[in-house]
Amino acid sequence: MTDPYETIDPGRLVEGSVQQTGALHLPIVEVLFHYDLDAVGFVTSPPLFLGGEAVSFGRDAPLFVRPERGHGGERRALGDPCISRHQFTLRWVRSLQCFEIVVAKDSRRALTLLSQKGGEFAPRFEPIHERAMAYPGACLAIGNRAMLLLDSRPCRDEGFERMGMVGEHGRLWMVRDEISRVARFQRPVLIQGETGTGKELAARALHERSEHRSGPFLAVNCGAIPEHLIESQLFGHRKGAFTGADKDSLGLFRSAEGGSVFLDEIGELSPLLQTRLLRTLQESVVTPVGSVEEVKVNVRVIAATNLDLQAMVDQGRFREDLYYRLMAHVLTLPPLRQRVSDVPRLFVHFLRQHRSEHEELGRLWRKADGAPPPIPIGFFAELLSDPWRGNVRHLQNVVEATASRNLDGGAFKAPDLSKLGVAQRGPIVDEVAVLGGAKGVVEPQAVEEEVPPRLDAALVRVVEAIGSARGTVLKLVPATEIVELGVEHGDDPQVLALQVQERVGENLWRLLEHNDYNQTRAADVLSVSRTTLVKLMQTLGFQRPRDLTAQVVLEASARVGSDLEVLAGHLKVSRRGLKLRLSELGLEF
């Protein structure tokens, strides 16, 4: 009987992996979300899984590279101190063409899976407790610190051109391959695709790889120019041809001599102009308005539309002969919903453009430390779950709204996605992904772990300082986390105790936030009374809403803005409690 977990033989091609492009498809992992946005888009080296062994994933391994820079580019690990050195293992199962995921017994971050169904991501993460199988296209979350895409992609030569297009999805690579092939021919090209998919970008890539690349690239939107002017715009005119024609005009075709003409929204041309354009395509000539003389032109014509030209032909709204003249080569651009795994890379790309103009956005690129990520993982998960009906242009609007909301500093402020046309799919991040924390918090029934003797003195100091039971402290900061803090900050009891106490406060705050600031529920998780929890909060400096003064609230508002959600997070109180206190103080936001 064949082993169902038979792995790839490095000396053989993966079964069924050679697509129409002729490229070998290999398993790969891409970073979709990370505390440090510069890590988004990094991928594992293509040969990583070909040995057949399980590959360990964690803080220091494996190394990821930028796909556009190949094997000789920058290499980096996840490098997040809040991720264990050994979180889980991945193994490519050749016979099933999927990944086997095994959770490490000592991993300190919850592992959750977001699967793709019908080309879209499902609305929730599902926790992985010990082992799971995932097909290419699934997304794996490590607590609230990172999201990884498990994928299978063509193996490309180092430095293969991206043509100015952002994304690594297979559908986008098919477009790039088609552009490379079509660019060598001279006949017209028709680019089809929904609004906002990047048709002009594809047209420019065609031009830059054609024999006409040394000439100009001129574009016109056929639907944006009044009908009585479009003929002159395309073919030029003689002086006096119509009112206002006080001098000769070359028109688009003659101005682009030796280059390319891009006719966007070609389906908007009138029947008369369709006839004239057909003549130009057939004979490579134009006749300026007000003239009877034909002028030879040498241009490459690239047309684009978001309309169904075949249906328009059937309805008599578009000339059939012109349609087939344009159909010599057809490029179809995929909508963003068909390559949704490119959304995080595109988001960071556009946000980086705004950062070049607004330095204050640089705080969203903070390097990984023990604090919550500058941008919540849930925000990226929402972006992944949207169908993006407006495509890349729609995403650009969301990025700009995000940038404008975060110019004033303070905690991250998400834009109102519903007002930006982003579908609200409900709570997309499962509780273990939101907590993203220690096993003692996610699984309160977990058995208390032992702290190494050399670090026990620090734990004793923390227990005495905050007046809590040893077991309560270890539920908030497990032994494995204390060991890692010891590695990072040394074994000195005084120094380590301060770090552990700080981590107790951070994890307690996350626990309260996760439980909607319901102190009774949070106390149940820790197996303590509500009174004990309140005392711990007071010891750690947590404020109660009723203790807030008007001055404290106004000073905080000046720092982080008046958004109630953000202000509550900054003050570490519940939104409801803050709202009631504002009413008592007579303050309005």
C-alpha cells in the first residue's frame, strides 16, 4: 500500500505541477502579515520542501527572501520575540498535493487556519490543536503576530521581470507570461478586464517590451472625450476644419509615430469612429479632420475595455469586423478577488507610497517587540475576506483612507471599511488569534509548567511585588515565556522580574480586551475571584473609568485623537466605561 504521506523526490518533477506555461510548480510559504510591514511579501526559498522532511517554522527559521530579488537578495527570519523558536512544522505531501501542519508541543502562540473556498477566504480562523492538512491557498496565523500563505507556484529564474505589477499570484504570472509572448508581435492587442484591474499598466508593459519601445506611449480614454472632439483627438485636424481649429493638429496616432497608442474604453466609440479606426488598423493610415489626404502611420495599437464586446457585436452596437481585427491577441486581467492573496502586498506597497510623503506613517513599520502589532492582524484578515468589487483602485482608496486616519500619531485607527465599500463579514479572527498569547491564557486549564531553578528567583520577586499567586502569574506568563525573556534580558533576578511583571500587565490587558472588559469572565479564565482580579489590576496600574479626571482624558485625547475606541485603548479602560465617565464629566467627543 502506498504511503499517503509520500513526499517529493528532489530529483523528479512534482506530479501535475507543470502548467501551460511550462514552469515547474513548487510549494512555497509567503508572509501575508507581520508586525514589521517590511516583511510582508517575503517567501521561503523554492527548494525548501523538496527534501521531503518536515520543516520547522519559528522565530529564527526558516529564512525568507524577497521573490523579486531572487536567492541573492536579503534574507530574514520572522524574528519576532513573541514567537517561539519552534512553533510548528510543515511538510509537503506529494501524493495529496497539500501541506501537513504539526503544532509543536512547546509552542507559545495559538495556530489557526483560514482556508480559501471558491477563490475567497472563509470568514473565520479555525484553531489547529495538534495536526492539520491544508491545500495551497490556505492562510496560517501565528497568534496575532503573523499570517503565512501556504501556496504552490511556478519556479522562476532569479530576477524574472515583474513588469511594474505588484503580486505573485499565479493568475498575475499568466498575464506577465502572455505579455512577454504577445509583445513580439505587431498586430493590435485587446486587454479585457473589470474597472480598476490595471489595464493601462499592462498596456505600458506591452509597449516597453515591444519593438516600439523607443517611441512614445500615448493613451486616451475614449469614453471621457465628447463625441464631437474624439475624432480630432485621434486622427488630428487641419486649420479651419471646425470652429476653434486655429492651427493644424497631429492627433494621437501621428504624435505616437514609432510608438504605441492605448485606446482605453474602446467600446464607447461611436459607429462612425469605429469605421475610421478599422481603416487605420487595416491600412496603417489616418485622415485628419478637414482633409482628404491619407497619412501613413507606424504605431502599435493596444485597446482595452471592461465591456463584453462580443455581446455588443451581437446587439449591433460594435462592428464585427473591427472586433475581429482587435482580437488578434487578447489579454484578460484577473479581478482582485481572484488573486486575493496579493492584497496584503498591494496594501503595503500603496501605504509605502504614502509614507514617502508623510513620515509620521513610519510608526506602522515598527520593528517587532513584545507589544501588540502596530496594525492589528484582524484588519489584514478583513482585507483578505473582501471580494474587492472595485479591484485595485478600490484597495487604493482604502489605503489612502487608512493613511489619512493615522497621520496624527497614537494607536492605529482603522478606517470605516463599510463606508469604503468593504463587505463586513462578521468576526473574522477567532479568539485564539486575537489573544495570540500564552497557552496559559488560551487554555486556562493547562497544567502549570516548571520554571528553571536559575530563573525562579525572578518569578518569586514578581509574585511578591504584585501580591498574586504563583499559579496566576504562570497562567498569564507561562514558564516557556519566562525562559525566553531570560534569554533576551539575562538571568539577573531584578532585571528579569521587571520584564516578567511588564509582560503580566500586557497579557492581562489582552485578556480583558478579548473578554470585552468583562472582569467576571476574565477572572474565570484565570480561576480567581473578581475581587482578586480588581486588586491585581490596581497593583499593575490599571485605571478604572470612574477614577479618570477631565484633565487626564483631555491630555490623552490631545495625544491620540477623539476616536472613542482608540482613546479607550490608550487609557486601558472599556469603551462603555469611558463613555459613561465622559457623560459624568460633561465631555463630548
